[in-house]
Amino acid sequence: MKSFNNTLLNWYDSENEFLPWRATSDPYHIWVSEIMLQQTQVKTVIPFYNAWIDKFATLNDVANASDEEIFKSWEGLGYYNRALNFRSACIDIMNNYDGQIPNLKEKLLLLKGIGDYTSSAIASIAFNQPTPAIDGNVKRIMSRLLLLPDFKKKELNKIKDFLLKNIDEHRPGDFNQSLMDLGRKICKPRNPKCTDCPISIFCLSFKNKQTHIYPIKNKQTKNKPHYNIGVGVVWHNDKILITKRKKNQLLGGLWEFPGGKIESHESIEHCIKREIKEELDIQIKVNNFIIKVKHQYSHFKITLYAYHCQYISGDVKCIEVDDWAWIEPHAISNYPFPRANHYIFPEILNNDGAIC
């Protein structure tokens, strides 16, 4: 299959796509990019990557950063556990590896937040180790190339065997990245561009005119659960109240406006008052409606209803939150918030407390 390797790499070279993490051999930079690219599109990652490298030039900078700094720099990328796991791994490397990123897949796998694909990607791209990096794109390509109906253990072993036999020993990182690019640009989940594919001559599903079939889709699809959420922008002395989510929760460590799920047969206003009492032990008055926000996470959807509220009485307590703060409205951009909360910001700044 030498011609397979050559054909793939020649296509990769001819594309000559510039991505900032491909302009360096620094394993830290490559590691940052691979963590950010997990479940995130390349075009989305590029500005975040550049800003991250500007702020955290070395992994020691990450290891010494606070939660607030990490979350603020990651704000908008989602899947925030990636950032915390990355910092934990950086601390581990500083403490146990003399600040040097391990160059073998087996040792990379011992670091928090690094799985089979990421360890292979770093080992091959940064350290020239001939280990295949198998992500969703590569699985899809191999399914079509080898006529594999699914990704059960037997089929995955066939994919690994094929790639181990055919990975380019001199350019393993480029070989892996060429497959990633091929899946992203040409061998797409829907409407693959087979006439533009450099390896179509090797592809069994293309020869059999079955690329639209592979990989065979699972007909069982689960509907994502949907939750209605009520939140309050609580005002007091021209300041607003924000709270920090507990670390063991989804989006833990981020700041937000207090509130929660609306129970059945419960009004939004009642939900906001109840949740704020349960979380913070204070009394508030719900005033006028601000905005309705629809947002989708990986496993569920929400419709968020935000209302201006006025603080009435009580001492704020951390009952179901990790922290709280009264802040000036214009200071809100200094804190990392979940994406859905960002839609509320302009309304707050426009009103600036006048309604209360």
C-alpha cells in the first residue's frame, strides 16, 4: 500500500493548509490544539488557540493559572472539563516529569484528559511516533474504504491493523493529519466528495457505488431531553448578583445568574423565587421579563427565561453554590459564564439597574 501512503501525503502537501499549530513542532502547542479540537470545528478553534498561546506561553503558565483564568480563556469553547483536565495534566507534568511532555503514547495516556486518539495524535505529530490516531473522521473513512458496516470491536481491530501496516514511518504525523483533513473536507458524513477524493481508487465503497451507505447508520436515535430554566438578574444598590456553579456540576466553576429548572405546573416567577431561596437563602421580588434564550448542549436542550429581580432581604449564603458576588454590570465580562447567559448581558447593560 505504499502508493496509498504516497497518494494521501501528496494530496496533503498539495493542500498546504495553514493552521497555526501546524507551524510548530512544540509538543505543548500541538497538545493544546488537540484538546481544543475535541468536538469543536477547526474554524472555531483557531482564534481560541491563538489567544491561549498568547496568554499561556508554556504549560507551566497553565499549571499556575487560577480557575478563573482557565475558564475565562476557555469561555465559548464549551466542554469545560477539557480545560480543567488539561491544567491537571500540566501540573502532573511539572511535578512528575520535570516539565517535559512524555514522548510515548503509553505515558501520555497516564495524563488526565488524554485518551487513545489524543495520545496517538500528540505522539505522532510532535514526536514522530508511528501510531495511528483514530477519531470519528478516520473511522468513517476506513468504514468506506474497507466496507466496514459499524465500529464494533472486530471492525475497530481491522481499522487499527490497516493503519498500523500502512502508516508512513517517516511522516506519521502528516499521515494522521491527512486523514483528519480528508474526513473534514471530502469524506464527509453526508454527500462525500468522492470525485475529489485522492484515495477513491482504493475505496471499496466507491467502487461499489455505496459510499452513501457506509458506515451503516443506527436507526435508533434518542431525542435530547429539554428543560425550561428560570433565572433572575437580582439587583441591589445598582449591582447585580452572580453565583458560581459547584465544581461537581455540569459547567462547574462557571459563574451564572441564579435560578434553575422550572417544575411542572410552576410559573417562571415562582421558580426563580424558589430556586434563589434554596440556593442562597434570600428573598427577592421578580420584576419584568428580560429575554427568552434557546440553547443546545451536547446531550440536552434548554429554554432559558430571564427576569429582572430586586433583592428584598436575607444574608446571602452558599447553600447550593460555591461562591457569590455583587458586581457592577459593566464588570460582567470579567467573569466566565456559560454561553446561554451571554445573551442576557446586552439587556443588563442597556437597563443598568434603572428598572429597580
